[in-house]
Amino acid sequence: MAHAAGVIFRQPSVIPGFGLALGFTLIYLSAIVLIPLLALVVKSAGLGWSDFWRLATDARTLAALRLSFGAALVAAMINAVFGLLLAWVLVRYRFPGRRLIDAFIDLPFALPTAVAGIALTALYAPNGWVGQFLAPLGLKVAYTPLGVIVALTFVSLPFIVRTVEPVLAEIDRELEEASATLGATRLQTVSKVVLPSLLPALMTGFALALARAVGEYGSVIFIAGNIPYVSEIAPLLIVIRLEEFNYGAATAVAAVMLAISFSMLLLINLIQAWSRRRFGHGA
Amino acid sequence: MDISIENIRKEFERFPALHDVSLDIRSGELIALLGPSGSGKTTLLRLIAGLEFLTSGRILFGNEDASHKSVQERNVGFVFQHYALFKHMTVADNVGFGLRVRPRSQRPSRAEIRRRAEELLELVQLPGLGKRFPAQLSGGQRQRVALARALAIEPRVLLLDEPFGALDAKVRRELRRWLRELHERTGHTTVFVTHDQEEAMELADRVVVMSNGKIEQVGSADDIYDAPASPFVFSFIGASNALRVHVEAGRVYLDDRPLELPRTNLPDGPARLYLRPHDLEVSRDEAGSIPGVISAVRRTSGARLIELEIGGRRDRLEIELPAEQSHRLNGRLAVRPRKWQLYRDDECRLAS
């Protein structure tokens, strides 16, 4: 239940150490997250508003940002569908090799992303294993925005699977049985009972996958071809500006990325808080 | 709807959970499946619902063979112990779920579904709570919502799996009385599973006592309490004592001393005498009665319990006497049974 009368800073509690724990949490968060981000904001603020605006709305910057966020969004959406399917298969069915497949899911976590990028490029290049079949269909993957999506899909897959899996395993079979006794077909049970229960976990996974994909660098730069205005991602643009010793431009791009990322994650968190309030604890 | 269960058998991975069970449930009857855990009572209920498939046998709904019908086709109302409410839906949406998922041709209009849900919530005494979510209700209220949801589909039979098992004692008693009234008003054929004998006896028209995947006895509360068909039923229902005795030529002997009981037609050999604590009375004369040494005297709310050690053996006998009767706390005491059941020793071993 929400507190009706203002914010209560500290509830009396029998568990000791509130001051110490909160203090440590704040110092740790500051040192690891807030101070570096603050430095970024300060640095870009040093530019002055008109310079900042000019750098941030530069056509090449806008193209890079659009590609970074657009491709990340598409990749996260693809994984929301297929990652869910994977989690479903791994949780609901027992078959030989299940544990092996389960272990494969984590590979994108463990593999240096540059290795993944090189491997994907080799596969999807016009003369690669997969690319040679796609080329006659007029489909170019490597060195195009499509390639960026492929790489981001690869690196963000585990986030969806790993957040959905435990929640799916926890869903009470009785809910599905209750739905069946009430006359619902299997399809109705899945769409009206199972998926809504999975939605909060799916959204968390989606947010994590999106955040990971937006910040991805290593795997993308190999497969993207990095053509300015076409297949150049924002993190790469930052590196290019840094190499030109154009720190102002680099921080401007970074600050815009930070702002967009933060608003997206905040929005997703707000939606989740709303759904939690509505459906009760842990729903 | 009459339901006939004919010689059904259910195995889980070769392990038999039910052996050759037959039962006739009459239309409009409220019937309890009673037994300890692992007795197969829940399996039987789930088989009637179609949530499990039979290994062999038949289940008839009226004259129609339902054995191979899916859960959806059977049109049964099922209430789970832990409610199984859809927590992302409001109470009214939960109740109306069964109507909303019907094929378009049979689906009532939205307004009609809303009206029906309100009606049912009134029936289960939760009027006006339709807009709440299940998380905002107490356990007893949730279970009533689950019942309303099951009734919404106009089920041919209502099946309840330990419906009050997760609730505290006071709410249980209230809901029990309320369910009995509801049943009398709506007249649904109802089967419920419980391990609580008090609940079964108080609520049901007939009680089915189960043990080890078999039906031990089917009967009214009077039948199973006063005329238990097996030592298992005797000891499972109510308080009981068992004494090891010996039968010879129709007479019952306790440690070579004959007991003053009518002749039995049990064959010669070891047997067991089953006695209820309140069916024993103090006897002045040791001859022909059961003598023992008092080992403990306890006072409960309405009675005095006396524990007797019989003949220096490990058998103990508990006697319930009226509380007004004050009693000495030690020494010898002889008791005489007013009512008893005698079973062959091998029957008892099977039961325990």
C-alpha cells in the first residue's frame, strides 16, 4: 500500500545498520556510477548551449543515434519474441541436450564481443556460410544496418531468456489447469493467463537487453562496415571524435545517449511500478 | 448430473495411485472424499475433472462416457486449494473468464457477462468487490471468488480440492457452514476432497473414506462412525483404542482371561478389539472386563481422560469419563465396553 501521508524517511526497524548500509550504498553508487556520469555532464556543459546543440543535432550524430537506438529496439523486440520461446522450451519440456542448450544461452555473455563480431561478419559476408545464400536473394547483411541488428540480437539474447526463465518456472500449473477447466483452449490459456503473468519479467528482460544493445560496441563495429550516415553506431562515433581529439563533440554525443537511455529505463521502471501496484506484490 | 466411476485405475509411471475404484455419485449430492495424504483422493478428483487421464476403467457423466473427453469438454467447476485466481485480472474478470473464453457463437454479450459476474459475487456474499484485484482480498474471500468463477460456467459437477485447507480454523468453520447453505440453495452435484474428518462428516451427505488408492467405505457420517467397515476406518475417524486379543471358539480372550462379550463368528486366532474412549465404562468387577493400571489422568474441556496400562503389556487404553465424575489418580481400574468392533489381526496389519 502506498504511503498516504508524505515520505517517511526511516521506519523504525529491529534490523540494525540502516545508517551504515544506506551510507555505504550511496558512496558506492557515487564512486562507481554517479561521479563518472557527472563528469560527463560537466564536460559537455562546458561546451555552451549553442555549441552543444549544434554538435548534438549534427546530421551524422543524428544518423548514428537513430541507428543505435533503432537497431537496439528492433534487436530487443526480436529477442522478446524468440527469447521467450527459448525460455518456454527450456522450462516446459524435458529432452536430451536440454542442459547443453541452456549453457549455450550464456555464451554471448562470456564471449569477448569482438570475437562474436568477427564470427558474425565471416558468416554473413557475401561469401560467408550464410551470406552466400542470402546474396542471390538481394539480401545484404554484413556492412549494413541489418548487420547491426544481427549483432545486437546476438549479444542481448541472454538477458531476456535469463529473466523470463525463473518466472516461467514459478508459474503455478494450477493457473493453467483452472483456465482449462473453465473451458479455455490452450491458445487462450497461454495468451490470457500465462503471458500476462510473464509480462513484468519480459519487460525487465527487454529493458536489460535494450540497455545492453544500446551500449554495445565490440561486436557491431566488425559487422557494420561503419559507413557514416548509414551503418555507423553512436558509440563508434564517440570513439572517432576522441581519436580526432574532439572531446567536446564526443561528450555531446555521449550526453545525448545518456539522456535517452535514462529516460527509456525510467519509463520502463515506471510502467513496472504501475503494474506492480495494480496486480499486487510480485505480480 | 449422476456420475458413475467404474473400475478405474490410475498409474503414475507404473506406480499405482488408484486400484480398481468404483463409485456412484447421485445428482445433487454433496460428497466428501476423505483420507490421509497419499490415499488417492485428489487423484480421483482430478480424474473426474479430466486433469489426469485414466489408465483403465470408465467415468460416466449421466449416460455419456466422459473418460476420453478433454477438461474443456467436460464442463466441470474446479476449485483449487490455493485458489488459483488470475491475479492480473479483477475479481469480476476472474469470475467472467469462463464466459469470455467461449466460442463467439455461445459467448454472452459483455454487458451480460458483467451482470452474471455481479450476480455470482452476490451469491458468494462479495457484492461490490468486482473491481478489486485478488491480492486485495483475504484468503476466505479469494476462495469464494474461486467458487463464483467455477459456478459461472454452469458446471455439470462442482469439484473442490481441499477448498478450506489454506485457511485458518475460524474462517474454515464459517465457510463450511456457508458452503452447505449454498449447496442446499443451488443443488449442484458437488465432490470435495479433504483430510479433515470433521469437515467431511459435518458437510457431506455421504463420505467416501479412502486409503492406499482404494475406497474403504462409503456411507453417511453415522455409517462410518458407528459401523466402520474396516479397522482403518475405525481408527481414522474419531478417537480409538486397539487391544490385542485372541478369539477361540467364538469367545474373546484378553491374556487368557475371557471377556464378557457376546459370541463372535470370527475364526479362531489373534484379533483386535477396537474401542472408542467414550464407549467404555468403569466396572466394579474385574471378571469379564478389562483390568489395568492408571498411568495418567487429564482433564479436557468437557471430559476427563484416563489412560490405562493393560496387563503389563505395551497396550494402552484411553477412557473418556464425564468431567463431573472425580477420580482417583492411581491404582487399578477395570472397564467394560458399551460398543466395540472386533477385526481379524491380519486385516489390521493391512490397514496400518
